[in-house]
Amino acid sequence: MSKILAIHASPRGDRSHSRRLAEHFLSAWQVRHPQAQLTRREVGRALIPAVNEAFVAAAFYPEPEARPLSMQADLALSDQLVGELFEHDLLLISTPMYNFSVPSGLKAWVDQIVRLGLTFDHTLDNGVAQYTPLLQGKKALIVTSRGGFGFGPGGELEALNHADPWLRTALGFIGINDVTVVAAEGEESAERTFAVSVAETEQRLLDLARVF
């Protein structure tokens, strides 16, 4: 049975285009997988703490099995978020592009799930750090919205897009390399122009729901 984890990153509620497009995909996907498990994790409208010194000290404690209870508490949410990733074989991330990157809640979620010894490993080879991803066999879909046009591959503003390319890098670092990005562009353009982009995005998501 397929299991899909949906991460919603927009601080907006019903006005969020990325959230609505993602739910459009999920509705179509569930029709084809009525017995599948769907888990939603809110990181845009619910607080995901930023990594702090207590988190770092606990995460890099030299004997993880012997962490003090206080350190276990510092990692409790992170452990839960990492567990969700391992429990699901499909990952959906919906996010707007804010100021050329992702909302802070999504950045905080990534920081919480990139964990030494859990989602990646680290060794030294002649003093040079070598990293090994520990998540295997999973695939991801990123559904995003952008205010302007041309931020996708080959676009004139591609170099300014530090949102979904950064997500690809972060996900690949922990082993999720099968990543598809679907974007609606032009929210800040004429209403009709953006509507065309949204319609095209909705159709592509319907097509993806048949094979994802």
C-alpha cells in the first residue's frame, strides 16, 4: 500500500495557490489509491522550531544511545519528523517561492530532518568528509507557485530561483533523488495570464496523479 506524506509550507490558508494545487493533486491521487495512507504535515501555519544550540548539542552527542533525557526532549520533534519520512514512500511538498527561496517554516523542517546517523551518515577518508544518504527508494513531488515568470529551468530568471533547486539539493543529500517539480508562475501578472498558468499546472498534476 502506498503511503504519501504531504508537507504544506505556505503561511496562507485558503488563499494559498501552492496548497490548493497540491490538494488538487492529492484528490486525484486518492481516487486512484483509495486504500493508501495520506499524512499531512503543516509547516507553514504551525510552528516548526529553528535549530538552536541545544538541538545541535543533542544531535551530535557522541553516544546517541546514551543521550540524557533533556537531550532526548530537544530532539523529540525532529525524531517524529524523521520517522514520518521513513514511514512514507512518497513525499509531496507544496510551497510558494518567497523572496527567491522557501518560507522559513519549510527551511526549519529541512533542518529538523537532515540528521546525522538517521538520514545521512558521515565518515572521514584521509581527513576529507564523506557523506552517505540513508533514505532510499523514495520519490518526491514539489508543487510550487511563483510571483513572476521565468524562474524555471532555462528561464531568464532561473539564477534567482533558490527555492525548488535548493529543495532538490537537500532531498538528494539524504537520498531522495527522484524529484519532480511542478510550478505555476505569474501570480503578480495579469489575472488572466496567471489563470492560464494555473490551468496548465492543474492538468500536469492530474497527469502525474496517474503515475506517481
